[in-house]
Amino acid sequence: MTFRISRPAAMTSLALAMAACYAHAEPADAVVVTATRSPQPLANVISDTITISAEQIAESGAGSIVDLLQRQRGIEIARNGGAGTASSVYIRGANSNQNIVLVDGVRIGSSTTGAANWSAIPLTAIDHIEIVYGPLSSLYGADAIGGVIQIFTKKGKGAPSVTAFAGYGSDTTREVDATLSGATGGEHSFSYAISAGKEKSDGFNATRRGLSSYNADRDGYDKENAAGQFSLQLAPGYEAGALFVHSKLESQYDAGTSAYNVRSTASLDTAAVYGKAKFVQNIDTLLQYSESRDKGQNWSSAAATGYSRIDTKQTDITLQNDVRIGDDVLQVLYDHRKEDVSTNGAKDMNRDRTTNSWAASYNARRGANLLNAAVRRDKSVYGAKTTGSLGYGYDFTKQLRATASYGTSFRAPTYNELYYPGYGNEGNKPEQGKNAEIGLRWDDGVNALSANYYHNKLTDLLVNTTPCPFGIDGYTYGCAYNVNKATLEGVTIAGATKLAGVNLAASIDLQDPKDDTSNKRLARRAKKHGNVTADYGIGALKLGAELEFSGDRFDDAANKNRLGGYGLVNLFATYAFARDWSALVRWNNIGDKQYDLARNYATPGSKVFAGIRYGYK
């Protein structure tokens, strides 16, 4: 592994990383769900995990979930313009379709591309986010190569409460949202949370001169969303519930100089009903039925051929049993997932496929020793895959822990890679990953420092291959084929402290995401990237600053089109001016830095956003 970073720069970055902020450190009693598929004290979790809290989301200002994720360690993004345009999220160098995205436990994404539509996910409906780094196919199945991101919407508890927000900013960006939540309490408590929001922006020109689709107009977006969670305690140990999320995004994009209103709509819908029961004292049973839909429509011209539609529907039935053996937990899982694609295009894409899965995991603590192990078997039209993982942690003291883990993973071929005319091949196999990592964490409640090294070896990567190896007529521009190998290797350093009343946070990723077949760096991934945050509270006033930085990247697999490195500085302030009332002002990219996340696509310049929040608990 060769990192092109100078020794002084590396030492400076390490010093900054050792100063990361107490406000962003995980509480000692924090409970996370995603790392083990069930609520688990963070103190018992081996996987590298972080939580983005409701407070951090509230301070994020206008923008999108992509902007929020860009400020987290281990994550890079690419985007074709502003907040409403197509976006990709890379975890530890893995492709956007090599990660799983869940909303309240419901898997989302397109079966044709294999990736979630990040621009359609409503930030205003989110309560908190959990990110688990590393392969989790042994828990979640296909596509969990780089990690899993789970989004949790707002949940009701306590007395009835109302929160509301209204904001306005650059590019005539407007945002409003409101939530009503609470719980009745008592033996048969009914909890509820209902939220709705709307964002609208005139945007800025998404393309630059040099792109064939360039148009000098603004490319705005309009997003509306609603979400709800409801649960009823039927009896001690028995609960029934339902939840939903709806989001619709209409965004403009460029397709040349035509005066036609070129646009797209993306709809994201999830819904689930579940039941929890404790039939036996030491066994918790969960049965859930869920649906998610990813629907995209495009209008590129006034002609009939200018309209396209692709609709993915996923249904999932999950039966999970958590057996508590003393302080240990044995989890046994069955999962049935069906994917159904409907499009007005190629008829070969209109089909469904099912995946049946069995999995088991075991989590144990023995004094200072932590152990987890998991195995899973997934069977679908592309064959059967068995994945496994083994992790170990040792607490030298209450503050210091060392971890080591090994896990296998895979990514299922997408519908495009299997069935798209002139490109797909039904004989394509899943991509495979083998990851080993070690970590060290220190946390004394005020100061925190972590370092994780990972080495993820990927084989059978599906890439466009020319000429097409299986020699079928009609594959003029190549085809999807399992031919490449890659290595995702890197070190992530992060930390937390409070110094003279100032909360400091920082992280740096030093990585080498490489295509082993061509010996080139993977497209749109940097050798180094990181973040620094500082905030200070003076009574009801809180002031903060952020630095986001990245080294150079390449926009193509051949590493010919270089995208320069960049550094962005953001400022924010919040002020609680009355009981239940607070104001937010955020100034992003104060230096009006011009930078590239994708070649010939514009990025936001200097932007200001301000808003008023009301709420009581």
C-alpha cells in the first residue's frame, strides 16, 4: 500500500484526528441496532460503527443526506450537480452498489442499478443514522461489501410533542417540515410519530461548458415527503406496529440547449408491518413484512421516445429469533426477498427474482473478551452464496479496546448486468469480497481516538468488457462480464476531545482503492480525505466551523481525466432565543471554492441558509 502524502501532512492530519470532538463522540450508554440486527450496547459491538445524531442533523442546515454523509469518516461522494441530481456514495472505496441502505430496517434501492437513489431520501424525516463499516453480507446478504447505512425515522415517546422548522437560503431554497409524536403510556401504550416536509430550490446550472448536454439554465428541484411510525403494546413482551416513508423528488437536468423542460421524477416508498413477541422468556421473536419501491421517470424531449420509466418493487418477509443465553445472544434468521422490475423499455427487463436466505449469528462477552460469529446462505437465480464473519475484541482497560475481524461478502449482479439488451449476460456471477481488519479504540468519556486498518480483496468484478468475451451478436459497445479484481485498502483515524471549552472533531482516511487488473486507481476515489469540526457554546449561542478536504481523484477507470483535490470551509451558528425556539444560520463553502465531484458537472459555491425551529419534548 503506497500513500502519496508527505510526512508533515500526515503528522498534521494525525494530530487533527486526535482532536475530534466530544459532542460527536458516542455516549457510553449508546445502543445501536445495525451492527448485529438487534439493539446492542455500543460497548458490546466489535464492528466499526458511528451514529449521526438528531442534533447533528438539525445543525446540518439546508442540503441533502449526501451532504451530511460527505462529512463522515470513511465516506466519499460523487454528484452530477446540486442536491437534486444523481449521486453516489462510496464507503471505504466500495462502489455505491456495493453498500446496503436501510430505512427503518427496510431495504431500498434500484434492482437495475443496484444502488439507492440518494437524492430522493428526505433529510427532514430522519431522526438518526447508523453507519457500520466493513462487510456485513453474513447478516444482510448481497451487496454489503463496503458497509451498511441505516436511516431511522422519527419515533414517538413520552408526552405529545410538536416540532417544526422553516428555512430559506441561497438559490431561493425553501424548506418546511413538522412532526407530531408521542405515546399514551400505560399497559397498552400506543406510540405514534407523523412527519411531513417540503423542500424547493431554483438550484444552479448543473453542467459546465465542455459537456455535450450543457445548458446555461438553472437546474432546480422540488421534494416532498411524509413518514409515520405507529406501535401498540398488546401485552408485556408483545408489540405490533406499522411504518411508512414516502418521498417524491422532481428535478431538472441538462440535455442540450433545447428550451424543453428536461426533468426527472424519483419516488421512494417504504412500508412495513411487524409483530414482536416473547413466546419464551429468553427468546425475542420478530416477524416483519415490508415493501419498498424505487420509481424513476425521465422526460428528455417532447417526443414519445423522450419518456422513460423504471420501477423497482422489493417485498421482504423476515423471521428473526434472538435467543438470550445468559449475556450471550444467538440469532437465527430466515429472509425471503422478491424483486420485481417494470419498465417501458426493454421487455427482457420486466421480470422478477427471489432470494431465500438462512442466517445465524452468535455474540458473546467473557470478561474483557468479545466475540461474534455469523454465517449466511443466500440462494437466487444467480446461484447460491455462503458468507461468514468472525470478530474478536479485547478490553485492555475500560477505555482501551483492540479489535480484529475477518468477513466474506458478495454483490449480486444487477438486472442491467444480467438482462439489459446488448449489455447484460444471464451467466454473470456475483462479485466476491474477503476483508480483514484490525482496530484500536480509546474513549474515556472526554477524549476519544480510534484507528482502523482494513484490507478488502474483491474478485469477479463486473465491468464493461470490449470485445464481449462470450461472442454474442449485438454487443457493439461491450458487455458486463466478471473479469476484474480490486483491492480496497486503507487506514481511518478519528478522535474526540474538548479543549478549553471548544469541542473538536477530526478524521482522516488514507486509502488505496485500486483496480488490480489495470493497476489503476478506482474512479472518483481519492488517496486521502477527511474532516475537521470545531464548535463552542456561549450560553444559548453555539458557534461552529467545519473543514472538508480531499486529495485528487480520476473521473475514469483509465485514470486520464484528473479531478483536483479541494478543501471547503463551512460555518454554522445556532441560538436558543426563547423556550422551545431556536434559530440556525449556516454558511457553506465560505471561500466559494470551485471543485469537481464529477467531470464537467458543477458543485455548490458559497451558499447561506437560515431557519427557525420550534419544538418541545
